[in-house]
Amino acid sequence: MAKPDVSQYQSFDQITRRLDDIVGAVRDRDVSLERSLDLFDEAIALGSKAVELVDATDFSPEEKAMLADEGAPSEKAADKSADAAAPSNDAVPDAAEGGSAS
């Protein structure tokens, strides 16, 4: 299947409006599965177009710093969740300390 042509979308607002249209269309029970899949492919192409727009944007140093700061909390949260998921050695008594390995 051919990649959908999304070249006419030149701004985030245009992409957002089209994505909203796509979401509304696929929610309609009368839309065929084939049409829904075509719209899904278009949505993926629109996402790629949005990435291209971001990559082509020249951010000021202040904007770059702000974007970097926005990413920091999610990285910290990921580190905390990884630490929480790791088993703690404190919770299991060492066999040498009189704990049993039953």
C-alpha cells in the first residue's frame, strides 16, 4: 500500500485538526475496517510529519533549556519506578544470620 500523502499539512494546527477528524471517523460504527486501517496509516504519516516539523524548528537556547527541563521529571520518575521494582536485599534475611531458606 502507498504511503498517505500528508504534504499539504504544514503546521501543527493542521495536523492536529486532521488527527481529530481521523479519531472521529474511526469511532463511527459505519466506517469499514479497511477505511479505518487507511486512516490509521494516515495518522502514522501525520505523526512522522509532526516529527519532521519539530526537527526543522530552530529553538532558541531558552526554549531548548525549557524542553530539556520538561523531560527531566519523566526520567527521574522512570529511575524511581525501576528502583521500586528491584528486589531489596534488606527484606530477605541472610542464611548466615539465622534466616532459613525454606
